[in-house]
Amino acid sequence: RSSLSAEWHRRTGSQSTELAAYAMHYRLQLFSNFTYALERPDDGDQFSQQDRRSVYGASARHAFDHRLGDLNARSEVGLQLRQDRIRVGLFDTVARRVTATTRDDEVRQTQLGLYGQTSVELTPWLRSVVGLRADEARFRVDSLSLAANSGRSSAHLVSPKLSLIAGPWAETEFFFNAGRGFHSNDARGTTATVDPKTGDAVDRVPGLVAARGMELGARTAWVPGLQSSLALWTLDFDSELVYVGDAGATEANRPSKRHGLEWNNRYVPVPWLLLDADLAWTRARFADTDPAGNRIPNAVDKVGSLAVTLRELGPWSATLQWRYLGSGALIEDNSVRSRASLTTNLRVSRRLGLSSELTLDVFNLGNRRVNDIEYFYESRLPGEAAPVADRHVHPAE
């Protein structure tokens, strides 16, 4: 991957303007085999995902102070533009040699976003931010392997947002954020009419899928040396559409609801000691009713991180960090769950003069046998008479 970017800034008094542009090119050739000998018992299920892409983008923003009646305000307007020119494919392979083509496509997609927001000091203790963003995405797919999946599509979405910040009182302020956002889908799913694996008819999917979120919380520096924040949040997706790269098709997952609690802390009791503690609890469920169940696979319930840093002890510094990933459902009915993991990482640094530093990192200091990721699905080993549903894991280092 190679990239080139440039930025230009100008600030005059209460106004600021920023322009940016970038170009990027990359090539990817990824070989995988998740199911071993399930679909092709004689040769194995190895496949290759190939992507050759050029990306061009630009953005501009302008911010300025002004007054709304008797109130102080600051507004910002901006735009973001990006175009991707892509040659992307999915191929059956044996020993990394292509034996069949599942999909081979030329894709061009363009996304344009325009936004504006205004921050207003409503009172000495209350300020607000109101914003509106409009996005449009256009897709063109030329399917070189299956003409029926070629086509053009477009999608647009308007996303409002609101923030209220009250305080500070005793180094403490409270905040409320609400707004609408989105995630974009793979361009191939927006024009596809035929499943390239099975030949069955499939429905096209929207290019942009809306999400709605809210957050209520507080942040404080009331305790000397401690910065702490606590937030309750909720996030709803209309659909968790996912492009399944190893199948060459778009899987329309169900609408989902998530809510949770996040607690972040940074404490410096003395200049040479830093304590970081971050904890999060999440409840993730599909929002509709289905006999399969309502758990979202691989959505973990709890995440935590605790780090102790001894810093600037002469030329030396050291950090010991514990990272906890909780258990999560692996299938919708919650009958199989991932195993929780706790790992310890160590970093030791020494300054070498004013402009150099030597750092040593030791990952998984206790050499614990844990997994970075777990899945539950059917696979078949060579020689097995039938597929077996089981855990598939990537072990941690």
C-alpha cells in the first residue's frame, strides 16, 4: 500500500479554514480456508480474495465565531468526497493456484458528505451543539463473471445530531448526545440479483443503513490528579448487513439493539505514577423475533483494561497492563459461548539522549493459553464422513 496526502490550514482571527486531499493505492491477495474440506472434499476449500484499488479523496471545512441574537456561537461547515476504483474478486484455489472464479468485478463507488454544525453558549453553565449531515453514495458494478450482477445504484441519508453540555460545577460537567449515523454496504450487494455460489435469486441491499444512538454521562476532575468519565449509551441499527467475503454474497442480518455502560479513569497520584482503568459493559441483542434466538454472535459482554505506569524514573519508564475480554455468545441461542481471556503485557523504555528511545514490549507475559477470536460453525476435515459443528479459534500469541 502506498499513499500521498496534503493539508492546508489558514487561521485569521476567529475564523479557520482547512483543506485536505489524499490518494492511495493498494493490492491485496489473501488466501484462506475456514471449512477445510466441506465443499470440495478432494481438493480442499481454499479460496483467494483479491483486491486492487485506487482511492482518491478530498475534504474542506470552515469554522467561524458569530452571535445568535445575544448568544455567543461558533459554526462549522464542511464537505468530504471520496472515490474508489476497484478490481475485486473471489476465486477457488488449490495450493494458491486459481481453479475457479466465484466473482470478478470492477467497481466504482463515490461518496459525498456535506455537514454543518453550530455550538451555542445558552447560559454560562449550558452549551449546545446542533448539527446536520447529508450523505450520498453512488455505486457502479461491472460483473465480469456474471453479468446479471452488474448495475448501478445510489443511496442518500440525512443525519441530525444534538449535544448538550452542562457545567462545570466542582470540575464536573454532564453531557447528553443523540444523533443518527449509518454504515455503508459493499457495492456488490447493492446490484446483485443472483447468488454466485448457488445461482439462487437474491434481493439487492441498500447502500447506506441508518443507525440511531444516544449517550448520557458525566466527566470530572474533582479529585486532584484524577480524570474520570462515566457514560450510558444505546445504539440501534436498522440492519447489520455484512458482505461475506468467502461466499461472495451479502448476508442481511437482522436489526439490532445495543446498550451499555463505559467508565474511563486516568489517575496521576504522584508525578512518576500513572494509573489507567477502562471498563465497559454491553448488552447486544437482535431486535426482532426469530426461533434461532436473539443473541448477536461474537458480541462480548464485558471488556476491561488496567495499566500501571512508572514514568521518568531517570531515563527509565515501565508499564504493566492487564487486558480482559469477557465471554460472548457464538450462536444466536446462546448455547455456545466464547471463553473469557485475561492477558498481561509489559513495556520497558529507556531514553538514549534527547532524541532517541529504546523500547522493549513483552506480549502475554504469563504465556496464558487464550484465544484472540472464536467462531462456531460447520467444517469437515479430510476423511470425515459428515460436517461437524464446532469451535474454530485463533490462539493468542
